[in-house]
Amino acid sequence: MSKTSTELARVALNGPTMGTRWSALFFAEPAIDTSAVHAALQAAVDEVDAQMSTWNAASDLMRLNAAPVGEWVAAPERLRHVLRLGLEIGRASGGAFDIGMGDAVTAWGFGPEDAAPAGIRAAMSAHRRPAHEVLEIDRDHVRKSAPIALDLNGIAKGYGVDRLAETLRDRGTDNALVGIDGEMRATGLRRDGEAWTVAVEAPDPERRTPHSILGLQGAAVATSATGSKCRGGACRTRWTRSGACRLPPHQPPSPSWPAPVPRPMPGRRHSWFSVSKADRNSQENTGSTPCSSCAMMMGARGAWEWDDFFPKSPPHSS
């Protein structure tokens, strides 16, 4: 271990975003201006929220949702990027993940409004076309060819994590662990030369114990959860039980089942998380986040056989 590495100071920063908090853990020279780094990280996630939030009526996404069908709407580059990736994953997963479920998400009370029985009935009976058949994206604009309510809550958080990692990298920090709730991304190594460690909590509502410990280097992990805590490199995820499997109650609806908890899936109870190597593309956690949702929707066998986006990390039974 070099002398320089032992002199680096541990820096832990966090701030509010998307109704929760972001975190960043890294090592830097003692003279680092942590206030400037914090401001840059906060600005990065604020930009994502301003473009992709469904809680902010003035966001670019909500402006697109409010636009008439057939009208080209100017959209910023980052929003277009996430929309494209969402459409790509939706197409590859056969609709297990779909960014066009905004009406169902709102109706069930997972948005800024309370659950509405009339809205739920309408969402359950609506004839749906997948978002990749409805949305068109060109160089600077987006338009809808049919009525659709877009919702990026299943992917925007992961993109926010990627923006945290990129912001640190642009400021010369190549070794860090960043996250928003249960979405984590590790770059490089810890100060001691070891991989960053992330603990995934066992899917047991009666007790809190680690299910497994992940060593992450140049990789990302995404989970679906009702709540998670990340302290000192540990990410805890809680789950609940539903039928023959354990599912997070906030699991997003899909076109085939526009409700927050899908039908019980065959096999034993499974806890799923998606781990991706960050060298696959530069926005790795963005892809990991919807992959973990797809796994829950598809069940163990379906997700295991789907390898276009979901990496080959085996399901864990409990």
C-alpha cells in the first residue's frame, strides 16, 4: 500500500433527492473542498429530478405527459437518453418493464395523489400499448402517437446514481461508492485496496440480518424495496411477503398486471437483486434498476432466461 493511499481522508456526503437521500463515500486529499463537491453532487441529482420527476408538474417529463398526442415536444438530452433506455428495456423484456404505466402508478397512490378507486378500475380495464410502440424520439424532440402517461420512477433513480459517479469522476475521484436508497454503484477500490462491500438484507420481515455481502468493483447493484439504508458501505433492503413469493409492495405495475403486486409466481420465495459490471456501458446502474423490477415480474425462471439486460447472477431462495 502506498504512503499516499494511507494519507487520504475518508469523505462521506449525502443530501436530499427524489423523496429520499443520496450518499457518496470516497477517499480524497485532506485539503479537498467538500462543500464544492457536495454542491456538484446535489446539482447532478437535482437536474435528474427536474427533468424526470412525476411529483413536479413543471418537470420536463410532466410537460411531455401534458402535451397533445402527435405534438413534438423539446426534451433535454438526459431525459431523451433515459426514455430511450426505458423503451429498449421494455422491448427486450417483453413488457415486464414499461415506462408507460403512469396512470396505474398514480391510480394506486404511488404518486403525489392518494389512491383513487375509479382510477384503479380504469387502469385495470384500459387497453394498453407498450411505450415502445407509442413514443417517438428524434434528435431533440419526443412525441406520443397515442395517449400514454409516462413514469420513469423505475429507472430515474438508477440514472441519478450514475450521475453521482460521473460527477465524482469528472472531479478526479475514481474510487467511490455512491447510491440512492437501494441503488448502489462502486467505482475503483477502497483505500485499503479491497472491493467496496454492500450488504443485502435477508427477505425476512421478522428480523434484520444480512442475506449476502457483495464485493463491488466497477459494478452496480439495484434492488426493489420498501426502504433501504446505506451506512458505511452497507445497503439494507426490506421486503414483504405476498402469496408464494416475497415482493416489495411498491413494485411497479406492468402492462399485463397494472397493479402494485403482481400475481404469485411459480416456485419458492425468491429475493432478487440485479448486479451489473459497470464496464458494460457508462450508465450501468440505470440499467440495473429496471432489471431488478423485471426479475420480480418475470419470476425466477423467466428472469434467469432473459439475458439481454439482466446479468447472470443467480436467484437467491429463502
